[in-house]
Amino acid sequence: MNGNLIVLTLSQIFSFTAAPVTVFLSGIIGSQISPLKSLSTLPMSISVVGIAIGAIFASKLMSITGRKIGFIVASIGNTLVSILAAYSIFIQSFSIYCVANFFLGMGMAFTHQYRFAAAESVSKDKVPRAISIILLGGIVSAFIGPSVANFSKDLFSNHMYIGSYLSLAALTFLPTIFFLFYKNTSKIELSFKYSGRSYLELVSQPRFLQAVISSAFGYAIMTFLMTGTPLSMHVIEGISLNKTSIVIQIHVACMFLPSLIAGNLVKKIGHSKMMYVGVSLYCITVVISLFDQSFLNYMLALIFLGFGWNFLFISGTSLLVLTYKEEEKYRAQGFNDFVVYSVHALGSLSAGVLIVLTNWKIMNLICIPLIIVIILITLRADLLTKK
């Protein structure tokens, strides 16, 4: 641990609360103020789109101003947008609430860059561990965000949930203070000129493509199945909402808890082997899901799904930082996150439709081609680089 890593970890805990609060409240609030009930989940989907679009913007801004200013601007922006969300609830404006969620998503794009800043704050051999530490902060965020939002929801008795977003504004402002103590790891040169390789040249590298595909497709599979789980369990199978929430909570914990060992595992067995372990865990998820849809089966499937995502995401991210030069880092990171969260958005948006048109077993079978692509791209990179 060093000063920058401590700042980033603390900032992750409070900044990332925007994500679980959005998941927790956006659908509920959307159902209350949207003109059509079918649009209830639109704010959530729009926030995911905001992450994808914001990835490029975040990287570009920080390539000009440096990490410190970029993160501080994002923190202040998240605070202001949270207040805007509270205002939209006060005046019962669904359109403004959607706009607020879009910009909260853009703010989250900056938060997702914390893992790259962490990688830049340590030596190359400690990168996987540093990224794991940042992801562990997500566990704390998952408990703090919804808990504070739920506790403060009745702060204004006549306007439920205004207090939740005002509390979120306070939580997301704290990183502004923390980043005052952050030190940029590279010299800042206010320039719009780019001197590195093109996107095509970056993607043509086997290891770069392997890193992007493993993170993106790993995220797509996880989001696709996680989003479909509540609908399959509660709406279709009639399993209680309480049991459904338990499965989701355990799944989220399993997404982040492996970070305690994942960093060391990457260092010990290598990125590719870690990815093979990740896709093997995904295969276990698919097999379990082909049996009867019971509470236990859903829980086991989502546990392995969370583990698989963690292994693929940490190995993909830590491999990515080894594939570009210093002057290319913002372009490479921005491209990676744009692809990852665009695919993440597609997975989220398509899950609700496909679970209605098909069923839980078919949804899991749909993931098999994506798993095969991850394996083939990794094998290709191993053969071409012989590492």
C-alpha cells in the first residue's frame, strides 16, 4: 500500500456507491414517476449507456489534465448530478431523472478508471494485487450505498427518496477531499496531440485483444445472467422475493471476494491460465443452470458466475496494462472500457427481452459461444506470443 493506493481505495468505497444505489432505486423510482410502467427500467439502462460513452470522455480528459484533476472533476460532477436526481423526484420529472442517471453513469466511467490509476501507482509485478484491492472496495460500497439510501429515504416525508440522493451527493463528494492528497504518477503536459499507435495497431496485438475480449465478454455473460436472474426466479418460477434478493446479494459478494486471492493467483499462474479458470467457472454455471430451477441451483450458479467474472476481469485488466506504452495508456484504457461497458449495456438490455422470449436454460446456452470466443482468443495469443 502507498499513498495513492490508499486514496484510490477510499475513493472507490464512496464513489462506487452510485452504482448499487442506481441498481437499488432507479427501477422503483422509475415505476413511480414514469408515464409508462414499461419504461421503469429505462433510467438503469441509460446509466449503463452513460458508462460506455463516458469511458472515452474520461480517458481523453485525464490525458489532458492528469488523473488528479479528472477524478476531482468527476467527484464534484457526481455530487451535482445526485442533487439533480433529487430535484427530479421533487418535481416528479421522469425525463430529468433519466438525464441524471445518464450523467451518474458517465461519472461511474471515471470511477472505473481507478483500477488503471492503481496499476500506475505500483510496480508491474504488483499490478494484479493493486487492482484486486480496488475491486475489494466494491464490497464496502455495495453495503454502504443501499444502506444509507434506505436509511435516508424518508428524510423528506412528502417526497420519498429525495433524501437518498442527497445522501448519495454527500457520499460521492468525499473523494474530492481524498484526491487532494493524490499525486500524479506521470508529468502533466497540457496537449491535445497524440503520439502513440492507432486503435487498429493496438487491437492487432494478440495480448491486447485477449485482454479486451476476456474483460468485455466476461462482463457481458455476467451481466446477461445476473440481470435475468430476478425475472427468472421471482416472476417466472415464483420463488420468493426474499430468496431472490439473497441469491443476488451472495452473487455480488462472490464477484468481489475472490479479489483477496486473485491478484496473487495471476502473479503465480499467469494471465492466460487465470482466464481458463474463469471460463471453466462459467461452464460450471451453465451446467448447473441446465438442471431444475430451484433456489439452491440458482444460488450455486450465481456463486460460480461471480467467481468467474472476478478472475476474467482482474486477469484481463492486469494484462491490458502490459500491452501499451506510456503515451498510449489513455487511448488504450478508454477503448478498453468503451468496449467492455458497451457490451455490458447490451447484456443488460437484452436479458429482459430474452428471458421473456426464451427461458433460463436457453439464456445460459446462449453464453456458450461467448465462452468459446474467450478461449479461442486466449489460445491464439498464447500461440502467437509463446508466453
